[in-house]
Amino acid sequence: MSLQLVRRQVCELHAELVRYGLVVWTAGNVSARVPGEDLMVIKPSGVGYEELTPEAMVVCDLDGNLVAGDYAPSSDTAAHAYVYRHRPDVGGVVHTHSTYASAWAARGEPVPCVLTAMADEFGGEIPVGPFALIGGDDIGRGIVETLDGHRSPAVLMRNHGVFTIGRTAKAAVKAAVMTEDVARTVHLARAYGEPVPIDGKDVDALYDRYQNVYGQRSTTDGAIVR
């Protein structure tokens, strides 16, 4: 996949954050690993979503250093780069301050697995990571350490917001959309009483079905397309 194509995809995926109401003003970002290269493409810092173009996307190495682009990279670049360095299976990272999920992060509370949609997508609760200041490796370290041993592609960084990972940047965006959706639903459920947790064996069964059976198989590589 060419660098030009990755830049275009990352630009288009930022529009999905706006479409699903996950970001306001210039907050939030999507990044993608460049296949076959020790590079990533990420949103420029402080640039409005309506101003984003493929050419505006910033290229950095996996230490977060600027390689190509006319703008300074996102303030979250070091966090994204840390994830790529320590998780070679990750092809995309997303960060949002989406309202309901960030409210759970502000409480330092994981979203409990009380919906089949959560079991499908997250394989359990959405965990909470530690508080960390923006700009260095600490957020990335918190993401990697919190998700170690978890099936969840999402983590709520305490007092901050949502970070999601995926095999592709599109998968990470989907996880961010689903995180906000279930965070809102579980919040509303708690307003009326205590949500009923799903038994662990049923969570396992739901997760296995969704990850390995649900959806259409690609005619080229046999992968599941959800």
C-alpha cells in the first residue's frame, strides 16, 4: 500500500469521527501504520476537521519524529508511536474524547460487560488505564499495559478519554464508535437500576461467534469482513 493511499485513508477516517459525533473542534485523531515501513500517518495538531486533506496528514517514524508533512504532528503522536513499537499486530490507533465514554474515564470506572454487543466487540469490560500527561510515552505505555491480556480493543485512559486499536485504522475507528455506543447505553441502564452482567462463559461464546463466524468472508484472503 502506497504512502499516498494511507494518507487518503487516514484523512477519510477522520470524517467518520465527525459523522458519529465522537469529536469536537480539533480534538481527537486517527493514525495508521504504513505497511512494510517503520512509519505512521497521523492527523496534524490543531487543524480543524473541515481543513483536513490527504496532503495535510503527517508522516512520522515509530519514535514519533516528523518525516514528511507541512504541519506539526498531533500532540498524541508519542502515544500512538509507542503502541506501534510494542504491538506489531496493531495497524491503527484512534483517540477521542467522546462524551459518554469520557464520562466513564472521568470516574475511573470500566464499562461492565452487560450487553451482547459488548461481548461481541470487546470480549468483556472496557478497561480503565492510568492517568498520564499528554505529550510523552506515558499514555502509550498505559494503553499497552492495560490492554495486555484483555480482548478489548479499547481502553479508557483515566481523566482523559478513549484510545482504541485495531488490525487496521478502520477497525480502530469502528471500536471507537462502538465504545461510545455501549458507554451511552450502559450509562442509561444505570440510571434506571443496576445492569445485569453477562455470565463469563456466555461472553466467551458470543465473542467467539462474532470474531470467527459473523459477517462475510473475503474472497481473496478468507478474512472475516464485519
